[in-house]
Amino acid sequence: MKDTLIIGTAAEGAVRFVAASTRNLVNEAVKIHQCRPTAAAALGRMLTAGVMMGSMLKNEQDVLTLQIKGGGPAGLVIVTAYADGRVKGYIGNPAVDLPQNDKGKLDVGGAIGTDGMLTVIRDIGLREPYVGQIPIVTGEIGDDLTNYFAKSEQTPSAVGVGVLVASDLSIKASGGFIIQMMPGANELVADLISYRLEEMKSITELLDSGKDIETIMKDLFEDMSIKIMEYREPFYKCDCSREKVEKALISIGKADLSEIYEEGKSEEIQCHFCNTSYHFSNDEIGDLLNKI
């Protein structure tokens, strides 16, 4: 089944939502980074959140970066997403694998930690990007994003993200939703949605049972005038290239690059997001020096 992202409204426009099934793109990321189960869940949740938040960008050239670093063994987890559904991500320690938490679930909160910040960066082409930052609440990611939307963007929201990892380390199910109340929405609508979310099975249980993301949202918003406005197919893709790596090498400055060249060294640079390696011989470093 293809990954799917849907954007819609409910309750006569009083509610807007984004929801996504992301099993394939998370599976690809987990294979690239060779993640253990807890790391896979942490990275997968961040990728799912990133691709949903990326869909909220207005222009194709806009970029959203989502970072969380809470002092836990997972280290920094960073995701970059675009309006067209592209997403890429990186986890500092893909080998982290903790015992299950007291709910019998993968302990993502323990892997992330709570001594740090959740950061959202939106680059929409202005002189300076918009940066929102808030202390981590639980490290479970969904809770932290719910808190972020409420505190940093003053938008009452419910964020759910989940990843189900199979015994062979493949991804059985992955997905999430962001539900937001529009200004002036009836409080009774918010209360009804909160009740239904509490009663609803987890997003991964529903996806693993064979339900698609559209059916899940239609069940949630039953009798609430749900309208699906847009369908997209999110996907994992790194946009690194040799040209970009050349620019990065040049950016370290003529003095440092000259030192590498004069010592007869070559350079091997690996992309964090896709693990592609770019080799530069000593002669090629000399050619780069001529471009400065």
C-alpha cells in the first residue's frame, strides 16, 4: 500500500487536519540508518510529524526543519520536510534500543530524554527563518508537538504519531495526525473530538489492522461533515549532491582548504541523511581552491 497524506476539514470548517500513513518512507529511512527498534520509532515519529507539518507550507521552495534533542541516548533527531511531500531525517544514535516502557510500548521518551528543546524552523524565503523553540515535555514527540502548537503558535491541537516495528526490524505500520481547532470553534466540538481520541485505538493499531488513513479519519469525524481537500504521496528523498558538498568544502575557507591540499590529503564526506559518501582527491581539492 502506498504512503498517503490527506488534508481536510470537519465540523463545517471549524476543524482542520492533516493525517498520513508513512510505513514505506519510514522503512526506507530505518534501512538507510540501520536503526534498532527504539531508534526506528523515534526517527519514524519525527519523519511522520515532519511530513505532516511540511504539508502546511505554502510554497514548494519553503523548507521545514524539525529538531529534538533531550539529553537521552538517541542524541539529536532532525528532520527536513518540503511542501511536496519530500522528507529526510537523521538520528544521532541509530543503535539505541531501550526496554519497553510501563505501557508496554517502545520507550521513545526515554531515548529522547526531557532535558532539552524541541525546535521548529520554517524557511519561507525571508531574510531570517522563523524559529520556534519550546522545552521538551515527555520526549514522546506527539505530546511535545501538541504543546508546541498550543504555546508557540497559539493553536489548540492534537498530535498523534506512532511507529510499529516488527521483529525483523522492518516497519509494520507508521502514521499520524495533526488536528487543529480554528478560531471561534465551538468548545463542544473540541470536547467531542477529545473524547473520541481518548476512546480511539492507537494510529498504528488501526493501520496495522488494515484500515487506511482516510477511513481512520472518517471514523473519527463521523457525523461531523468531514471533507478531504487534498491527497498527496509523501516520500523519503535526500537532495544531497556532489555540487552541494563542493560548496560546503569551499565554505570552510581558503586557509583550511589550503592546509588540507598542502598536506597531500584527500577528503571523504558522508551525507548524514542518506549515508552517500563523496570522495575528493588531493588534486580535486586543489581544483576547489582555484574556485575561491
